Amino acid sequence: MDNTVAARIARRFITLPLDKRALYLEKMLAEGVSPANLPIPEVQSAFEQLPLSFAQERQWFLWQLEPHSSAYHIPMALRLRGRLDRQALQGAFERLVERHQTLRTRFVFDQTRPLQVIDPGAGLAIAHEVVGPLDLAQLEARVAEETRHPFDLETGPLLRVRLLELAPDDHVLVLTQHHIVSDGVSMQVMVGELIALYAGLSLGQAPTLAPLPIQYADYALWQRHWMEAGERDRQLAYWTERLGAQQPVLELPLDHARPAQPSYRGARCNLQLPAALSHDLHALARAEGGTLFMLLLAALHALLHRYSGQHDIRIGVPSANRNRVETEGLIGYFVNTQVIRAQVAGEQPFVELLRQVRQHALDAQAYQELPFEQLVEALAPERTLGLNPLFQVMFNHQAAGRGGATSARLGDLQIEGVDSVTEVAQLDLTLETRESPEGLEASFIYATDLFERSTIERLSTHFINLLQGIVEQPHQPVAELPLLAAAERERTLVTWNATAEQYPLQQSIQQLIEAQVQRTPDAPALAFGEVRLSYAQLNARANRLAHRLIALGVGA
């Protein structure tokens, strides 16, 4: 079909009134034309009211519940060393805001539903602050403070830019966006275009970027119409059958009780896998007809099974959800989440678990566009504040060659990304892995409300030990894969059980207790349920019982 004809059909399908759209869809399908094969048209000008995408709608409701929370902020910081042309930087941001409507979008409630409002092109003020020299800890604290300031979705803007001047030739550019208008890929798009625009403007040139075929509001309209045309029902049928009626909560052993009001504060525990182990993991994945992503996901299922004792393990996996060519260069909230479920048994060989996870991951790719929000609504799990629905652990893998570069050299200016400007934990636990020339890098991001750092450090070590055991004996049962290192195994099995003591054999137990009363009368001696007895209380009760027995003639 000619592209012009396809675009005209797509535009007509979306702009028709609801009562006529169903008939038009029937005609399209009868002629062998599916909405899935049509381009996303530029149609927002035909609508007086612009709806939110399904993902944006969920963000809107979350913001209504907690408007001051920074849990859904997306921060990034860039270190700028060398001569900075602040006028060129300002111009680059102005062009970005003009190019991407999401950077000048705000959200209002119109009687029955939230709507997008796209403001006309306007400049973006860069807040410039001279802070002077800061050490690493001070810089991280200052950046974290900046990224935690709340956004107002109704008034905007939802992009905040602050330039921290440490010295005339040393700056940190802090970018913060709300998730409702952005995601991880969007931040890469923005930084890439920012560098390109700055490069041209700093040389006195008029930079040009390829025109965008659509804007995010066009995508939101298309998504709703596509889902309503039957795609939602098709994909939902798969996921409801795959996940079932019961949605169990993963019960990991916690260091602290889950708070009624989560803080969403998080921390990161980094680990670098040995190069030899990374190589062996790649080789095993290929030998089993899978990918490194699938193998690591299966290993995480095994680890969570070993920690929780549960067999029905569900892990959230994000997908960029930019399968349409029109969306590749847009800034917006596209990322979607799939739930990969596996049944894990201790006697199951790991390779069988890997094959199960591989098949589920492959199947899920054909149903990856169903908005996670629609799945939650259909399955209707019991909701608890601070407990993510359907899964509590996420796995995010970045393959080699993926991800945008955050470093560049522009004349005298060196641009580099600043690692881990701040951590937010929307989930109990998230495992991030990234393939690099040095091997496999991994990080566990955890909720500090729930876990101590020592616990996650131990879990990280267990994960590496598990992976080592997998490559050495992939057919070994999951329950027998090693978690403990030799030193920890010795401490657990031997040291902590070395409780033998020498007691004076010439004294009776009552004499030993009376001697202990003299030394530590108030120390706890017995505990049963809520009852606690000190040595003095135990001795007094024993004496009363002895006198009573003597009075009854016992032992006479």
C-alpha cells in the first residue's frame, strides 16, 4: 500500500466519531487492512481535547495521591569541563523545547478525565548557581536535593534545568523530568540532541535536526484507538491466561517491616562480574538457544525462589515500547512493563528453568504493547500503598551497544555523565545489568525502608556464586546451586554451631542458676512468647515451687 494512502486511511480511522469508527474498521479488515500495519498519523490538530496515553494516565493518578513525591522523577547530571558557552547552551534548550511538545505539556482535569495541554513554544529558563568547589559527597548531596523538588503537573514546566558552577571552567548540568513526559530512552534522546544543537550553536552555525514525523500526543491518540479496535482484547487474553487469577506477593526476608507510608528512598549496590564468568554465561546462553538476558532472568528467578521459598515467581521486565519507527526520536513516556512468570521447583535442573523462562520471554514479545496499566486494571490485584501490583522485583538488562552516549568532546568542552545522581526505589528490589567491554556490570537497587546495605551486599555475593554454579553445572537442581562462598559456608555450618562449653560437673543445675543470680540477677534467663523471666525471678519461682513440693511430701 502506498504510504500516502496508508496515512490517509490511518488519519480517517482515528478522526472518525466513535459510532462510525466501528463500521470503518469492519471495512478495513474486510479489505485486508489492519490498524497494526498503518502508520501513526499526525492528527492532534483535529482534536480539541487531547487525551493522555494509558501510561500517562497512571502517572497522573499517582501524582494526585502523592503530589510532593519524587518517586517518579527522572534525573540526569552531566559534568561539563572546559570553556562553556552559556548562550549556546540556552539556545540549545530553547530549540529542544520548541521541537518536542512534551517539554511544554502540562496536565489538567476537565470534569471527567485528565487532558494534555500543549503550551505554545516558550523559552526554558536555566537556573544558574555558583556553588564553588565541592567534594564528591557534597556534589552528590546538592544534585540529589535539586532532583527531589516536586513538580506541579497542572502548571508545568515538567523539565527543570539547573547549572551548578563549581569553577569558571567546571560545571554540572542537572536535568530533572517528570516520568509523565519522559523515560530512560527519552533522556538519551534529549542529551544526544542537546549535544548536537550545542555543537552547532557554539560554532555560530544554525544546527538542523531531522524533522519529527509525529508528536507524543499523536501517539497517545493512536494508542487509544488501536487498543479499542480489538488489540487490547487480543493481548489481554494472553496475559490473563499467562498470569492467572491469583497474584501472589513475593515475600522476601526483610530487615525492617514494610512501612504504611513508603519513603521511596533507595540505594545502589554495584558489582562487577569477573570477565571469565561473563564469557561463560554468554557461552551457556548461546548453547541453550537463548540470550544473556534470558539466562540472567532465569538466574534471578532461581535466586528469589531460594530466598523466599516460593515457587510462583513473577519479575517485571521493562521494554522500550518503541516498535514504531515514528516513535524512535520522540521524548515521551513510552516504556512499558511485562511480567515474566516462572514456576520454580528446587528439584528442577537449572537448564529446564532457563528453557521455561526463554519460552515465556519469547511469547511475551508478541504481546508487549498492552499497557501495564490495562493489565493491572483487568487482573485487579489487592492494592497496598507502597507495594507494586503484580510484581515486587524488576530486572533491566542493557545489551552491548544499547544506550546513548553521555560523553562527548566539543572543542575545549568535555561532557561526561555523572553516575548515580540520586536513587529512588519504586520497588522492593531491582537488578540492573549492563554488558560492557570489561565484562558484565550489575547493580541491585533496593528500598532502604526494607533492607540494610549489608543484606543486599550478601545477596549480591550470593547472586555471583549462583551464576558461577550455573556455568559450572547447568544441569544441577536449583536447590543445590551454591549461594554461600566457602568462608560464609564455614561460618554458617561450623563456627555458629560451635557452641560446646565446659561446665563444672560437681555442681547441680540449681547451684549453677543460683550462682548466676549473684552475678547477673536482672539478665534474661527464660523467654516464652511474650513472657520474660530474669535469673532472679526464675530462682524465686523455683524456690517457691520447691517449698510447695516439700510441703506436699514430695521427695520425703
